[in-house]
Amino acid sequence: MPACRAGDALSPAPTEVVIDLENLPDMLRVEEAAKVLRISRSRAYDEVAIFQHTRGASGLPSIRIGRCLRVPKRALLAWIDAQLGDFDAA
């Protein structure tokens, strides 16, 4: 196994995927939203369940279409902004 170099931690991993937010579909599957947020699939489903259970008071915004769960891109981006609050206003 090769030795780690000092700069390795700052270098992007070879399998890292950069997500272009502009080209995301208007409705994302929960797995796709998890990739955008860089969280696990199960954590994303937990957050969607919280959203559904609290009727939108908290959790990851989602809608149910029959048996399918979708995360609207517009709601996801607004949710990310709300999570940041005044963080990026400084």
C-alpha cells in the first residue's frame, strides 16, 4: 500500500462526483437527493420520513406520488438555504 503524502487529504478522491445543480431534474429520487447532500441513502429516507410525519415542519422536503417519494429540486435548494440561515450572509 503506498504511503500517504501530506497533500493527499486535500486532493479530490478519484471517484468523487461533482454535481451540477443546474442540470438536476425538477423531481429527484430520494437517492439522488442523498447524493446532492452527500449523506447516506438511509439518512435521506429518515429525513423524508420526518418530513412526512411532521407534515412538513421538519425533515427533507418531499412529496408522495402514489407509492413513490420525490424531492422537488426547488424545495431541496430552498431547504439547503434555510439550513444555512444567516451563515452565508456574513
